[in-house]
Amino acid sequence: MPDMQQILNFVISIGIPVVVLLSFILANAMYLQLMERKVLAHMQSRLGPMRTGWHGLLQPVADAVKFMFKEDIIPAKADKWVFSLAPLIFLVMAFGAFVAIPFGPADSDTVIFGRTVHLWVANLNIGVLYIVALAGVGTYGVIMAGWASNNKYSLMGGFRSAAQMISYEIPMAFAIVTVALMAGSLNLTEIVNAQSQKWFIIVFPVGPVAFFLYLIAGVAETNRAPFDLPEAESELVAGYFTEYSGIRFGIFYMAEYMNMMIVSLLASIMFLGGWMPVQIFPQWLGGIAPISWINTALAAIPPTLWLLAKLYFFIFFYMWIRATLPRYRYDQLMTIAWKILLPISLGTLLVAAFMKQAGWM
């Protein structure tokens, strides 16, 4: 039987990171919606939400209250248990993926009540594999939502989403395996440490190609424009969550932004050095002595802030392409996955394996 001291140690070392992580996820999932509405509005010469709070800052709170108090309608002919379970599966898988993501190095640990609290919940040796596996399980929530609604638009949206996620998971997985080969590990902390001298995005020729593949596949995996075919409003009303309302609709809406955060955090960790600071003319380029003070100043910024800055850069990229690119046809979507990205990703993986075996990286 564990004594009281051991229980207290466990609560502090695990409970505090979990509470902080949940607060961070929920706050971001709410306010990224406001950020997107503001970004799209300014790109279209509008102002966006302005009425609720100063410059609309309380709009996400108002939306959350509205979702909680709207009537939760279940269609009469729907499979009620599956209909209710689907959004929870989608949400839990998104939450679970954050558990394996480190938000800083080991030397950034915080001491609370005399006990060390890490900047991660679980530092898994197979962290990348764990996140990819949860993303695959999340597909079941989408399929269940489409099938259980007993609606043709929902069913078509569910089928589209399942086919799209499965198709783009393959090139994304090859891009991730390429990074794992370069780092020699599936542990996300070790992947960041392997980029201490040079970020993987500039390891030629495989780094830029793997990053490009991951970026495109990531946008498709999260069902975002221009790959938002599963919920194309001009064809399918709202896709797999057409019949959802109230808090269940809000769960799907929130989980979409959580998945965007996961893809963006992985891109930052695997290709942009994670919490490593930006360096101007770094040492591997020879360095320039007169501006070395700039690099020193950049290195003084807390590591977690660098990771968050890269996260929000990718989130902004998501919003930018939504405002810029038109939606693809479904046949074009599948053609890109199977005829373009898959051969390139497989070739990139083989080249990376050859370079690793030859000792060139």
C-alpha cells in the first residue's frame, strides 16, 4: 500500500501538469476560434466579432455558454448510444494526444512544494507512434457520427472523412518515420535534442521534402480548407455533424481546433527544433561575430515560449490558406494523396534510410 507521501508526490507530479494542460487546451480551443474569425475578417477587409467585450474578446465565452444551453436534439431514428458516444471518442483521442507532447526541455522543470514537476505529462519513448495511433482511433468517432445520425449527408461526410484520413495518414506516417530515422528515436524530447545544431527542415535533401509532405497531409488530416470535403457546406450541409446541436456540436467544433494544435506542435517539434531558439547565422553556417549578441538575446527567451510561437505560426498558416485557396474536388483530393504524396514520401523515406546507413546524417 502506498503511503500518504507517495500519493502526494504522484498528485503533484502528475495532477498539476494535467490540470495546467487541460486549462491550456480549453483556453486555446476557445480563443483560436476567435483568432480565426478575426484573421479571416481582416483578410476580407472586415472587422470580425466586435460586440461581446472589447474587440470581441468575450465572444468565445458567449459561444461556449450558448452551446451549453442550446437544446441537445437527437434525431428520432438515430442510433442514440452511438450518436452520443461519437463526439466523446473524437474529443478523448484529441485530448490523449497532448499527453505525450513535451512543452520544454528537462532542465526547465519547475519545483512546486519541494517536488519536481515536468513540462510534460508522459515522456514516452514511442511518443510519435502513440500520437499517430490515437489519430487513427479518432477516425472511428467521425464514422460513428456519420452512421448513427441516420442522415445521408452525415453518412457521406463520415465516409469522406474516413477515406481522407486513411489516405493522408500514409504519407504523413512516412514523413514522421523519416524524422525518426534522422533523430534515431521516436521520443519527442530526443527528436528536439537531435536538432540542437541544425533543424531537420534544413537537412537536405530529405528534410524540406518531409516537411512539405507532413504539412499537406496535416491539413488534410484535420479536414481543413482546402481539404474540408467531409463538411463541404455547399454539398453536405455540415457533413458528419449535420444532425448535431448544443454541447455535442460544440465538442466536434472544439476537437477540430485541438487537432490543429497537435499537428502544429508536432511540426514545430519534428522540423523547427521545438523549443530551440531561432538563430541568425548559426554556428553551422560559420556565424557572424558582430551579431552574436542577437543570438544570445534570443537564447535567453524561455524555451516554452519558442515552442508556443512556432505553434501559433502554424495555426496562422492554417487560417491563411483557408482564406486563400478554394476547395478541391474529391477526386483531386484522392489523386494528390495516392498519386503524388505517397510516391514522394516513400522515395524520401528510402533516401533518408540510405543517407543514415551511409553516415551522411
